Amino acid sequence: MSHPESCLQPRLRLLGSRGKAFGPGKAELLKRIAASGSIREAAKRMAMSYNRAWMLVQEMNRLFRKPLVVSVRGGESGGGAKLTVTGEDVIARYVRMERACLLATQVDWNALHRLVR
């Protein structure tokens, strides 16, 4: 029996101070900034406003001891954004944790699917 409409998607969240968190949405934003070199382009690809993306980047930079993203304002040289070494480390660890969760829960997930109508 197959259930194509459902799939296992762990939703990991690192809770920080003052109720701020790092989770799947911010991880996706980091990945897209890394891929595009631009907060604006990353926001566009996520159907998010630039202002929202910028606010999330600032929030992530305050959540961790060191910034995750550095940006250069536009102008003649164009500007852009990139992940710092800490940002690259954070996203690599987050992706590994997601994979580990998937592997750790796959057997039970499959068993649950066999019980679903």
C-alpha cells in the first residue's frame, strides 16, 4: 500500500534565547543564499519579500555567536551575500541532522503506513 500524499519530513528546530529559533525555513533560506549569492534572489525563489528575508538573516545572525551571512550593499559593483564559515557549518550540521532523523525513523514510519487505511 502506497501513500504518495504523505512523506516523512522531520521538522528540527534549534531554540535560542528570547523565543527565537533556527529551523527548516531559515535553513532553506541559507541554502538559497549560498546557491545564489543574493538575499534578494533567495527571497524571490522562496516567494518571500526581500524585507522578510533580510529580517530573517538579521535574526539568524543574532541567534548565533558569530554571523551566518555577510552582505555587501548594491551599487556599481552589484553587492551580494554569502555564508560565513559559521553559516556553512550550521547548514552542513543541520542537513546531517535531518538525514539522521530520516534514517532513525524510517522503519517506524513504514510500519505506521502499513497501519493506515
